[in-house]
Amino acid sequence: MSIKVRREIVELADKMVRYGLARSRNHAFNILIERGLSEVKREVEYWENVYRRVGELKRKGVKLSHGGLNELLARDRQR
């Protein structure tokens, strides 16, 4: 099945995949349908801010290390 959606929705789906909130565009569209646009936008904005802040810290020379947070987040998203 194919559907036409606004460019904004496609970009949001791509961001969901980029930030690990969805496994694929198809998965992202299903999440959007199930949760609704406004809830998904809030979550994507949150992660955009996290990535932006991390980038700012790296540019300032702050050495970042992690104790497996990415793995914990990935496992949580799979539930």
C-alpha cells in the first residue's frame, strides 16, 4: 500500500529513525498513527535537544563517556 503524506510527516519519520525511536520509516508511520502527531513531535523535539546539547558540549571540549546508555535506551524502545 502506498500513501501520500506531507513532507513534514516524512521528515518527522526520518528523524524518528535517526534518533532510534523507530526501526524504519514504516515503523515510524505506524507509531505516528498509534500515538498521534503531537505526542511524537514532542518526543522527537526532546531528542533533537539532547543531541544538540551533546554536540555543544563536544564543541566546547567536554569529554563525554557513557556507561552503555545507548544500549539501555535501545532495549527500552524494543519493549
